[in-house]
Amino acid sequence: MGASKISFGRLSPAQVHAALAYYYTKTEIDADLEAEEREYNALAEQSRR
């Protein structure tokens, strides 16, 4: 059955794909966000000195 034949309620196949792609890479996204937060905190600490 093709994607155009599957019903996702009010979601389009593109929206379903976006959600699945997000959760598939969520660990990587979370790691990137944590690294950016650590870098921000380090730079903020340097600017306070």
C-alpha cells in the first residue's frame, strides 16, 4: 500500500514523515542542543569575568 493510500487522520503524509524523522534522530538532536547549551554557558561565564 503506497503512502497516498494510508490514512493518518488530519495529518498529511509529509507531517507524519517529519514527526517520524524527528523522533528517529531525537537522540542526535538532544545531544546537539546539550552541546550548544554547554558552549553558551561557557561563553556566558567568560563574559562575566
